[in-house]
Amino acid sequence: MKIIGAVVSPGLTGFYFDDQKAIKLGRERDGFALLGEPATAGFSAVRQRGESISVMLLLDNGAVAYGDCAAVQYSGAGGRDPLFLAADFIPVLEEEVFPRLIGRTVSGFRRLAEEFDKLRHADGSFFHTALRYGITQALLDAAARSAGCTMAEIVAREYHCPLVNRPVPLFCQTGDDRYSNADKAIIKGADVLPHGLINNVREKLGCRGEKLLEYVSWLKNRAGQLGGADYRPVLHIDVYGTIGQAFDEDLEQMADYLGRLEKAAAPLKLRIEGPMDRGNKPAQIEALAGLCRLLEKRGIAVAVVADEWCNTLEDIREFVDAKAGDMVQIKTPDLGGINNTIEAVLYARSRGTGAYLGGTCNETDRSARVCVHVGIATQPDQMLAKPGMGVDEGLMITFNEMSRTLALLKVKGVI
């Protein structure tokens, strides 16, 4: 099957671009807006609308394959690519990418995806991760349409993954509405919750961690009240380095605090994402690995999740090899091509590290559905219910796509 044309359209994402640096500096909130001057290059406001670009490939049988280019909420932070605005990047697709795509034969996914993920500008620089993300989604869809099967089957076939009749646990994130949205996730029986968006010490963590301790206790009790005695979700909270800030980056003090959080969460399992942010990759790897060793030595069973500075496939391999985290978040837009997400999940699993097929609230319905197929094939430990921060929408999109696909695979006799 050949690609005979390509079309783009600007789109909106399920959330917003937020200037993480400005937020950590304590910018004032006004309703849903964040006031004050941005602190990260490219931002025109501390919070601005999330934008995407749909890439549509016209195939010679009349079918259309598509994917969505999208970038993370906290673009430009933690070593990530800069802000992704549709008006800036549509010309790049039309002038630099589509001439190389149109006329190509789609006989599979992996080879073409690797080629376009490694594509470079004339000056030798890589294309923005968001572009590579959307282009390769479209190529995966094209390969599936060419073969007359699901995207999950293509991934399983080309990466030698056994397909199984097992849903991937879904992780719901609450955003700042961390009480009402936690209720929603609990009522709907989410496997993992709440993320919590603990990105400010004074307002959300507490200067000595007291606010998060109170919240974890509330979550444990609320899960029992609303979910019943048999409901045992995993508590996964992203703290954006604030534990390190609150405890002077001292690993011993941080371990003491994580031990208190573990007791507050019991009997539920607890994962803490991004306990510190050391400002660069080598320092982050060293600190996370040290914290993991210390927790193991003390018998504290809180799972540490790597996020900041763990952006690319190569980063993920380095964190996994250094045992810098019990789990790695594979933040899909940051890896560029969706082929890298596949490789990252499989690498983490092969080394005994937890694989969290993540991403961002700032994606689209399309990128979320494509990620579901990757998850079905590669079987990570958990997968983000995305996009958005409202719980219901992201959980509906990912749960339903997984349920539909597993039902189809079962009827086909594939699983």
C-alpha cells in the first residue's frame, strides 16, 4: 500500500501547557489561570492552551491513517523539547516531512518508523519530539490498515510480543481537583490513582510534608469508603521534586518521610514519582539510585518512579541500568517516535524494572488510543488514562479502546 498524499490540521489537546519553572517559583493562581510572567523560553503565559497537529496519510486504497503530534504539559522543563505550537510546526511537516513520505510503500511499521524518527533538519538537528510522535502514530495506523489488522497486532508481530487476554492497569490523574476527582476514580474502580499534581511545597506538600501525609491518609480511607473492602488500588503520587525541596535534598530525611507515607497508605501500595529533581541527568540518576538503595536497606516498600531527566529511550536505558527507580515513566511524547516507546517498555520489563506507559494530560484522544494498542502488545505495569485531568474522559477513552481491542482479538482467535 502506498502513501499518495498527506494532510495536516491544527488541533487542541486535552489540557494546557504549563510553565513548570514559574509554578515552582510560586506564581499566583486566579481561578484556573496562573498569573505573572513566564520563566521558560517560548511561553507567552504561565498557563496557555495545549495545541496539537493531526497528521493524516492518504493511502492508495482510499483509507486514511492518522496520528496526533502533541507535547507534554511541562514542555521545556527537565531537559525536554521546547513549547510546541501548531502554527510554528505545520510548515515543517508540509515542507520538510511530507515530501519524504508521499510515494512511500507501507509494508510494515518498524523500519519506516525508525527512519522517520531519526529524520533531521538540514542543519543536522532532530525534529521536535512531538512531530516524530505524531508521524509514527500515523505510520503504525497505516501499517495496520495495510495488513487488515489492529495496531496491537502489528506491534506484537514486529517486536515479538505474545498477545495475551489481559487488560493493562489504568492510572487516573486528578489534577488540582485532587479530592473530587479521586472520588471519581475510586467510584469507577481505577486500578491506580491519583497522581495528585503535588508541584508546590508550601501549598500542596507542606513544608515538612504534612499536607501530603494528610492526603494519603484520606485517600486510603476514601478508597475503603467508596470502593468497598475488596478494592485495593495502587496509590501513585507525582511530587515533582518537592520532597527533595522540603527536606534539603537529604536522602536520609527523605527516606524517613517516605516511611511515614508508607504507613499512612497501608495496606495500599504506594508509588512516589519524582521525589527530587537534581537539575541534570547524571545527578538525578545518582540521587534516585541512592534513595532506592536506602529504602531497600531500611525495608521501606515505597516504589520510586523516575520521571524528570528520564525522557528519551537512551535516558530510560541509563536509569534502568543504574537501578535509578523501581519504575520508569515512559512519557510517550518525550520519546519522539512511538517505536521508542515500544522499545522502552520492553527494555524496562526485560531488566525487571517497572514500566509505566505514561505520557501527559496534554495529549489527544488519538494519541491515547494508539498508546492503548502499544500497551496491549507490550504489557507495561500500568498505563496512563489520558488525555485531560478530569478522570472521566481519559479513563473512558483508554478503557473503551482497550476493551474493544481485546474483544476483537479474542473473536479473531489471536488471544
